[in-house]
Amino acid sequence: MLEKQEKADLAARIRAYLAREAEAELGLLQAEIFVDFLAEEIGYVFYNQGLRDAQTAILRRLDDAAGDIDVLEKAKPR
């Protein structure tokens, strides 16, 4: 859930965007309702992409660590 100030900031940005790009006026309450709508309807897409990005980064680090371990392994004495 968004913090009150985050929601207000997003609503203000949406209002400014619509005024600039679509010459549309949107009230603060309408913009906040629209923010809620976006969060509910498409927020999961960004959330899931964030999870996939995090998984990729973690797997990359694990691969790096595995390579480091291979370098540290000692050979069997002769």
C-alpha cells in the first residue's frame, strides 16, 4: 500500500501529465482514485518484474560466488 504522501505525489504528477499532454483537467480526488486503480489493476505487473529482476541479480551473484569457490579449491596432494 502506498504511503499518503507517495499517493499525493503520484496524483499530482498524473494531474500535471494529463494537463500537459492531453489538455485534461483532473481533480486531486479523481487523480488519487486513478492512482488506486492503477495500483490495483497493473501494479502486479511491475511487482512481478521487480521480483524477476531481483532473482536474476541473485542468481548472477551466486554464479560469481561459485566461480570464486572453484578458484579457492585446493588440488589433491601428490
